[in-house]
Amino acid sequence: MAEADGGKPGKREGAEAEADDGKRLSDLLRLPGGKRIELSGYDARATPGGPPDKAAALAETAATGSRLADLQERLFASATGGDRRRLLLVLQGMDTSGKGGTVKHVVGLFNPAGCRIRAFKAPTEEELGHPFLWRVTRALPRPGEIGIFDRSHYEDVLIARVRRLVAPERLERRYGQINRFEESLAEDGITLVKVFLHISWEEQRKRLLARIDNPDKHWKFAPGDIEERGLWPQYQQAYELALERCAVPEAPWYLVPADRKWYRNWAVSRLLLEHLEAMDPRFPVGGFDAAKARRFLLAGA
């Protein structure tokens, strides 16, 4: 795969696609922890490691569904045998980057009974009365579950920085607190898949206009969205700092180019598949004599 300077994902085309064969998408999309990140250097329309076109991506995403469902069932069942492992997908990105769309099209491949989805909005009065990680801790998936955060604890170093909601020294401490928190989650059996959905300035304008022009989409738009868009440079800088400073080995960041919705959905589904396969959950061994139970049932029990 052709890459820009610094190992930045480039567009996968033609014969270059063959270079990706055998590589995990996780390796292609993982951001380098602890190194300077410049989002302007990443192409939001790129398709690193992806299918050649939209039709192929839709087919592959659909086909991935059955494998994801099987792994989810195994993970859920393993908890009955004492396995404490779970998976947490964290979705972050600018407005219109597709967090909700990802939940709909990718998380929709799972059995909702085994999922715990939480969309984090502005904190409530009760939440403001606690440390910033309190509300996140309460929403974590239980053993055997798949958790999905539409926004997350990262809002407390993103909007809090851009809008200057907390004192600078308090904000600085939060990066370390997040790192220690994520390390503790990994120690407790949580596999973190942190995804930054990277959308371009031009694509965001296009999507906001689509919401304005379609009355059926007005519920997704607020005049304040335009004001927030005016803070684009500040948000990009805040994201760059979060991506640089909060990438412990147990919880790296994956940058998914999100201008092409079909690639976004394909990539996130693939990342989930790779992580669940690495977890390799197993059905627990039954605590009964299966042969004896079968004989009794056949005998008319």
C-alpha cells in the first residue's frame, strides 16, 4: 500500500492492493503512540486495505456479519463459565463523521441482547458532581458483552479544551488519568478498540448541507452545529493531542478515513473481527453428563 511520509495511510488502488494481502487492518490503521499526529496529513477519502469499490465493501461487510455473530455468541457464553473478558468499541470523531451510522450499520450485525450501547452527551448535574470518569465507569460492558461508546471520556479532553470548560492544569492531568484508567480496563479483561473517524472539512460541509436541505433530517441538525464547525482548527488540535497522548500499548488508536461511508463501515467491522478473533472466546464446558441426560430424555423423561 502506498503511504505518505510518516507511515500515513494512502489510497489503496490497483496492484498496490496486493501489498496489503496478509496484513491485519489493525496494523494498517494503528496510529503511532507517543508521536506527533497531524490530521491534515491523513487522507479522509483513503481506503487503506479496503475492497476495490463500494459494492465489494458492502458484500464483505455483510459476509463479516455471520462471523461476528458467532464470535459474539462465544464471548457471551464464555462469561457463564467465569470468563471476565469483554470488548469495548470507542467511537470518536467530528460532527457528521458517522458515529451513529457506524452503530447502525456495524453494531447492527451483532445480537443486541449482548451489546451495551451508550451515547455520551453533555454531562448531567449529577455527573458533574463526580470525577469525569465516573459516568464512563458506570457504562462499561459486563463480562461477555460488547460495549459501544458513541463519544466517551475523551470529550473531557476535547470539548473541555476547546471550550475551556476546566482549568488548564486540571485538563493536563486528565490525559494521565485516562491512560491509567484504560490500563486498568485492560487488566480487568476489557479489550479496547478506539476508533477515530477521520472526516474532511469539505465532507462535513456536504453532510451538514444535506441535513439542512432534507426536512426529514432536520432533527439531526442544530444551528449550533455551524458555530462548532467554526472551531474546526481548535478541535483538530484537541484531537491530535488526545491521539498522541492517550495511546497506551493496551489501547492504541485506529484512524479510519470516514469520507466514504462504505469504507468506514467495512473498516470498523474488520477491526472488530480481528480483535474478537484474537480474543478467541470459547464455549464453556457443560457441568453435567451429556450422555446421561440424553439417555433420560430419550427414555421419556
